[in-house]
Amino acid sequence: MSAPYVPVLFMLALGFGFAALSVFTSLVVGPKRYNRAKLEAYECGIQPTPQAAGGGRVPIKYYLTAMLFIVFDIESVFLYPFAVAFNKLGLFALVEMVLFILTVFVAYAYVWRRGGLDWD
Amino acid sequence: MSEMSSVPWLTLLMVIPLVGSAVVAFLPGSAEQAKRIALGFSLVTLVLGVVAATQYKSGGTAQFQLAEQHAWIPQFGVSYALGVDGIALVLILMSLVLTPVCLLAAWHDVPEDIDGARRTKAYFALLLVLETFMVGVFAATDVFLFYVFFEAMLIPVYFLIGRFGGARRQYAAMKFLLFSLAGGLIMLVAVIALYLQGPGGADGFLIAKLTGLSLDPTTERLLWVGFFIAFAIKAPMVPVHTWLPDAATESTPATATLLVGVLDKVGTFGMIRFCLQLFPNASEWATPLVVVLAVISVLYGALLAIGQTDMMRLIAYTSISHFGFIVLGIFAVTNVAGAGASLYMLNHGFSTAALFLIAAMFIRRRGSKRIPDFGGWQRVTPGIAGAFLIAGLSTLALPGLSSFVSEFLVLVGTFGAHPVAAVLSCTAIILAALYILLWYKRVMTGPKPEGLTGVRDWSLREKWVAAPLIAFFIVIGLYPKPALDVINPAVDKTLSYVHTNAATVAEGSTK
Amino acid sequence: MTAVAPAAFQQANIDYLAVLPLLIVFGAALVGVLVEAFVPRERRHTIQLTISVASLVLAFVAILFATKHQGLTFGYTDGATSRRLFALAIDGPALFMQGALVLMGVLGILIMAERFGGVGSDAFTASGASTPGSPIEAASARAGLITSEVFPLTLFAIGGMMLFPTVNDLIGMFIALEVLSLPLYILSGLARRRRLLSQEASLKYFLLGAFSSAFFLFGTALLYGYAGSVYFGDLSKAVSDTSLGLNGLLVAGAFLVFVGLLFKVGAVPFHAWTPDVYQGAPTPVTGFMAACTKAAAFGAILRLAYVGLDTASWQWQNAVIIVAVLTMIVGAVLSVTQTDMKRLLAYSSIAHAGFVLVGVLAFDQRGVSSVLFYVVAYGFSIIAAFGLVTLVRQDGGEATHLSQWAGLGKSHPVIAGTMAFLMLAFAGIPLTSGFVAKFAVFAAAIGTGGATGTVLVVIGAVCSAITVFVYARVIVLMFFSEPADDTVEVLVPSVGTTFAIAIGTLITFALGVVPSSLLDLADRASQFVR
């Protein structure tokens, strides 16, 4: 009845299986050296300080980077389906895509010129 | 139904004061010069008004003469339509006479302080704007246009009270505005609904198109109520009169005169023009209530007037009493009472103006409005005292002076329809004698007051303020025929709408 | 059942002339961003102002041409089912709104550009990212930094607003909503003075705005679940096709979508942000938002109510009637207690939104034209009013407390007189645009709304009477009171601001005295294309 969904289910199972297998494998073969940082509830390999560097403020640079990442991420999200169906879509879609990329580049130019890409 | 005029008389009567106000407000120059220009414009308007009146043919078949009509907002069915019947004509003429009189009386109303010139200019400009709206509101023959003037008129008065009035002017101005606008907004709903009941179209707001509609009784009554509340607030009737004593007391004499003498007439004028003409059946339905309210107004106003110590307040209460008479005459729906009520509107305008403006003369001299502060003034200012006595006697309707004629006609006309109301109202004649004569006695008689050495009797300017008013009392009191000749056909015409309608209803019910 | 192959790609039909106004505005915004990137700082303000005003004027000309290209565009007609899948509807209401938005946008931008002799716009902070009161802030002000980004941001917002009443499907509407909202969130936080208040306003607006967007999106999902399409045409058809069940989806979806839109017009109970944001945002931005956001959102509400969910109106109209009544009452009553000019105007704008909703609920062509007229009349008045608020100063900052306006009529009669006139317009006094606008919506509501319409109008009239008190109080303060404080001054505006305020006031007057040409235009523009 739901033939089109069988591959999806298969894919799901494969995904879960891979995740479970990885965790299990590292559990078995990995070395076990516990320290304080590793026992933290939120484990990222660094022992957290009571206050973040710079007087309790989280530097905004991280957010800027993350936002920029999202922008280009979205761009590639659009590029993928376009690339897949490029042949069928023809010149019209190519022009549209170029316009789209140009628009993103305008933002990119702004960020670059106004120092958004400088870390310090 | 209306007779078009080749010359736009009524528009001219509105434009000239408006131009005058712009000139006064924006032209550089001294305060004195501005006052003269303002007076000049109002006199030109008066002359033009008289010329226009000569074009009016008493006894024509059309309801409205000197008519003009242009499309204004066709999407809403609104026309710029003006025209006058006899009632509107005399009221317009009254406004045109009272405006220069008030301007003259207002000569020293605004103290000459640092920005005196600017304030004076604003004051006189606002009075002229008011004249434009006064002409407009009586001349409008389109319901929407009437409403526009009816509301817009509030704004100059609001500023006149609030900027130039007495100590509690803010309170009085706000109260005046809120009462009037509350009534106006209720009327707005009725105005919109009325159009939808009519034939509609691009000129569907014309009174002519809305007269004689066969309305569903409930709808007609609701519409009548919407209009009547606005007019009752305007005309001040008990129980929605409370704004008037405050507004009259706190405003300058000239403002008070135009407010009580002319603006409040819009209420009673509206009752004739709209309540009676457009909703005859509902008017008949509501007559008992209105008559009761009118009689209460007559007696309540007169009784309260006796007890007042503030002169301006006293005049305000006498006006409430007189407005009761006018409403009584209107809702008696007889030709005699109707003519009496219409003439009463005219007379009341002049006698109130005389009371306010002449009282203001000795108020200015004494620096107080309180009656106990006076006494023996007929020895100080015999001329003003004499004029005041005539004004007072006219107010209490002494035979031979103008108000007698109208009060008599109202009572005679009402007696046939509502004898009890007429008898009760007659007692107000005695009360009127009390409040006027007591007032006169307290202020004018007695020993000559001390310490008033520098006070002089009236100036030439003040004589000119009083002269036209007193002349009017005597002329109309002895020979009211010309005024009645103009008014009577208009009253007959209006009442014919009521009677035809009543007749058709009666016919329908017998079938 | 085998997998359905995706339909062959079908190229969208685009009438470029019909969408040219949108392209111009968005294109100019992009150019503005490039100007920010490459032009030296000291020349940015002038160039940005020129680009913004020029592009808006150009867009207006393009709108005039687009009137010859009305119809659905940006999509295609499905051959098999003959469904018309078009993303944009260039029709009378859309073009009318676009034209109004562009013109009001010009005035808004002129007031934003006011410099009072400084390097950058007076109303905007030198660097928005610095902490208020910090050394960085002082240093950036000393260095002559300016936030001329406000111009491209405003253009993006105007573009989104123009799109808002034009879109013909729910997804497009959502995108327009976001495009117009995001720049406004930023603009709200850029005030030069009282920056904490401004940042609070920005954050509040953003959080509540995001929340309402989520409502809108959820409603869109439910409506898609109901109709199987996001296009308004399909939606309307699905509702009239009674064989479809699942009314729960329809009602819930319609409610949620309306919540998202009513939030933007500040209707009660979705109004909580309005006073705070109007007060905290830079005053020129407040004026711009009050005029343009409201207009655009009402355009969108009209399209949704008259094209998308018209056949289901009995499902949602009672809810909107309640919202309209609440909006009028709450806006009118709460405005009475306000002591801050900007908050007062904010509550007044809420009350006005209620009056416009009365027109929306008329459900016929006169309702559409009355709403179109109302938002234009109100928009020009409110821009001028907020423009005047920017001029009245004490100690350099804006004197927004009502007591600071006392006696202004004596010291600055022209400014106070103009403000008083605008107040009378908000109060709906005849011979101002406010009266004609109110008359238009009330007449439409009584004419076609039946008993409900009449009740709504009576409530509206009562609320008008209440708001009259508020406006009259401002006039009392300005003209009938003595000045409380001599240090209140009125700055002399530049040509641009003077022009904007004068035009706003003149239009307020002209639409009150000779409204018939705009009414006529609104009448002719009141037909939606489907």
C-alpha cells in the first residue's frame, strides 16, 4: 500500500543502525580515561569557568560566524535542487540562480567591507 | 423643491468672513488694525446679507430659495447644497447682525500683554470663522453638509472658550466639547442610517430627497432619537443642559453671546428642519416626552436663574428656560406655536445678546461677575443701567417689546394642543419677572457705591453695541409683521409635511 | 501504488512590468547595501537619501504603469486541473496599497533623514551594537560613525510591505511578513537617545513578532492540511466545496493566520507590543511603522478575508468582530490615561485599527474601498504627527511627556497649531481626512453589515467620543495652559522634514475637504483579482 515509503523506512533504519553501531564500537574499543571535564553534564572537552572570558559577556563573534554560516548554508540548500534539475530548467533558471547568488554576494561584500569577517 | 439662485449669495456670506479671518490672522499689523479689519469684514457680510434677503421672495412655492447645489462627495451621496427658507433666513440675518455687534463689544476682551497683538488677532479671526460656520449650518440643505458645519462649528468655540475664557476655562471648554461631540457622534450614526433609508445616489443626502420617506416605525423612531439627542444637547434641554452654565460663565461675553444666542439655536432649528420634517410620525410619537422635558426646562431654568449670584450663570439659566419655550412651541405642531417658536429664536438671540453684552459693560467696570458686589449702579452708569433695564424687560416679555409677541404666540398655539403644559409654562412669566427685576434691583438700585470715582458711563463704542439691539426690541415688539411674514410660510410648509404624513397614516389605518 | 513522478517543470509566467515597482525598491535596497560597503562614510548619508527617495519616486511611476498590467502573475495555470497557481496578484487593492506605501515611505524617509546639522540622522545611534553608556559608544560617536544602514533597511521594509497585500498565497504572505518585519525589529533598536528603552522595544517587538509569525505559520500548515494547497484560490474553492470535512483544521487554521496578521495592525488582544515599541523606537521609525505597517497589514487582511477565506467568513467573522470591538474599546479607554505623547499616539493607533476593522467586516466592495481610504488618510496624518514629535526637545532629547507640551501654542503657534489640527483629524472632526475616513468605514458597515454592523458602528461612535477627550486634552495643554518649563524648545527642521510634515498635514486637510477623487480611486481599486 505504501510502497513509496519503504525506501524511507529502510533509510531510517540504516541511520539508527549506524548511530547505534558507532556508539557501541567506541564503547568497546575506545580507551577509558576519565577526568573532571569528561564527567560534566555538558561535555565539550573543556572545563567550564564560572564566568566567560571578558567579564561575563559572550563575544558576539560566534553569533556573527554562525549567522554567516546559515546564510551560505541556505544558499547551498537552494543550489542543490537546482543542480539536480539543471538540465530541465533551462536558461531561465540559470539566470534566476545567478541573480540569487549575486544578491547573497551583496550581503557578503557588506560583511567583508564592514569588518564582519575580522576575528579581532 | 428649491429655487436656484444665479448669484451664490449664501456661499458669499460664508466666504467673506472666512477671508476676513485669514486676513486678520496672517496679515502683520497692530491689534487695533486687526480689530478694525475684522469689524469691516463683518459689516460687509451684513450688508451683503441684507441685499441677499431682498432677493428672497416671501411666499414662493419652493421650500428653499437662494439655492445652490454642487456635487461634493458623490461617493457618499453628498452635495454642497445651500438654500434658505424663512426660518433659516431670519436666523442667518440674526447671526450677521450679532457678529459685528459682538466684535464691537469684544474690543477690549483680550488684554494687551506681551504677545497681545497675536492673541487679539487669533480671537477676532476665530469669531469670524465662527460666523462662516453659523451661516453654513443654517443654510445647509444637505444633511451631511449640515452635520459637517454642526461639528466643525465646535472647534472655534472650543478655542474661544479655552483660550480666552475665565479661570475654569479648560474645564468649561472640555465639557462643552465632550457634550456636543457625544451628541454629534450619535447623530452621525443616524445620519448614515438615514441615507441608507433614502433613495441613495449621488445626491441622496439632500433634504428634499429624504423628506416624506415611508420609514418603518421602529427605524424612524431610532433615527429620530439619534437626531433629537444631539439637538437637545445643543439647545440645552434638561437633563443635558449642564454644560451651558459652565461654558457661558467661563467664556468672554462675545463668545457667550454667539454661543447661546446663535449656536444653541442650531438645536431648535434642527428640531424643526430634521426632527419634524424628516420624521413626522416619530415626532408625533415622542411629543408627550418632549413636551414634558420642555416644561421642565422652562420652570427649572427660571427657578435656578432666580438663585444665581453669578450674572453670566444667571443669563445661562434664563436661556435654558427660554429654550424650553421654543421647544414647546415647535412640538406643539400648530402653525401659531411654530411661528411663535421661530420668532422666539430670533428674539431670544437679541435679548440674550443684550443681557450678556450690557451686563459685561458693568462687569468690566466693577471687575466682578457676582451680583452681591454691586449696588446703586444706576447712579454710576445711568446710560448702561437704562439699556440694561430695556434688555431685561424684553427678556421677561413685556408687552411692546419683541419677546412678548413670540412668547404669546407660543403659549396661545400650545394651549390648544397641550393645555396643561401651556398653563404650567405661563407661571414662568412670573418667574422671569422675578429673576430680572430682582437682579436689576440688587445691581442698580440702592445708595451710590464708594470708591468708584474713575468709572464713567458708556463710551461711544458701547452705545453702538447696545443701539442695534434695543432698536430691534422696539421695532419687532411694535411691528412684528415683516418678520412673521417671512417666517409664517416656512412654518406652514414644514408643518404641512407633518400633517400630510399624519393624514396618510390615518387614511391607511382606516382602510 | 507506484511513486508519482514529479510534474514536469513549468516555467512561471512573469509580467515584469507588473512587478517592476517591487523590483525597483528591492534593487535600490541592494544598491544601498553596496553603498554602505564601498562609499566613504561622510558621503553615505546624502547618497543613501538620494537613492531611497529616487527609487521610491521611480517605483511610484512604475506603479502607474503597472495599472495597465493587472492580473495574476508569477506562476502558471495547471494544464490538467486548470488551477491557477500564481504567487502574486497585481490588482486594484494591491496597486493602491503599493502606491500609498511608496508615497508614505518617501515622507517617512525624509523625516528619518533629519540631521539637525549633525553628520548622520539625528534620531539614530552612531553604533547600534555598542552598550548604552559605554566607552565604545562614546568613541563611535566621537569618531563620527553613522548608521546610514537605516535607509536600505527601510527600503527592504517598504518592499516587504508592498509585497504583503500583493501576494496570492499563504507562503508568499509569510515571506512578505518576515521581509517587512525583520528590518523593523532592527530599526526599532537604533534610537540615539534613551537607548535602553529602544533596545528593550526592539527585543520585545522581535520576540512577540517571532511568536506571531509562528502562529501564522502554524495556521498556514493547518490550512494546507485542510485544502491541500496554499493558494488563496484553492483555499476559497476548497471551502465552498462542502464535501470536504475537517472543519476543525479550517477554523483553527483561519484563526491562527488571522492572529499573525492582527498582531501587525496592533489589534487587541495582540496589541501589547504597540505602546512599548512605539515609545522606544526612534520617533521617525515609529511614524513610519504606524503609517506603513498598518496599511500593508490591512491590505493583507483584506486579501485574506476577501479572496482566501471569503467563503468561510461565517467561520471566523464572529471572532474578528469581537477583536474589533475589543480593539476600539481598549485603544480608546487606555489612551485616556496616557501621559507620554508617543504612547498616546500608540493607543490611538490601536483604536484606529479597530475602526478600520469595522470597515473590513463590511464584506463588500465599499468595505474594501473604505479601508483603503482610511489607511491612507490615517497614514499621512500619523507620519506628520510623529514628525512634529521629533521637533519638540528638552535638553537635546525629545520632549515626549505631555506636560512638556504645555503652553506650546504660545511659544510655537505654528507647530502647536499643526499638531492641534492633526489631533482634530484623529478625533474625526469634519473638514479633516479623519472624519471622511471614519464616515466611509461606518457607512460601509451600516450599509452591508446589517444589525451587527450597526452595533459595531454605535460602539465605534462611543469610542470616538472617548478618544475626543484624549485629543482635546492635548489641545488644552498646548493652547489653554501656561508653559510649565521654559527649557522646552522646538528645533528648526530641515527642508525634507518640513516638506514631509507639510505634505502630511495638507493631505489631511485636502482629504477632509475634497475627498472625492481619492474616494473615487479607492472605489475603482476595490476589486480583487482571483
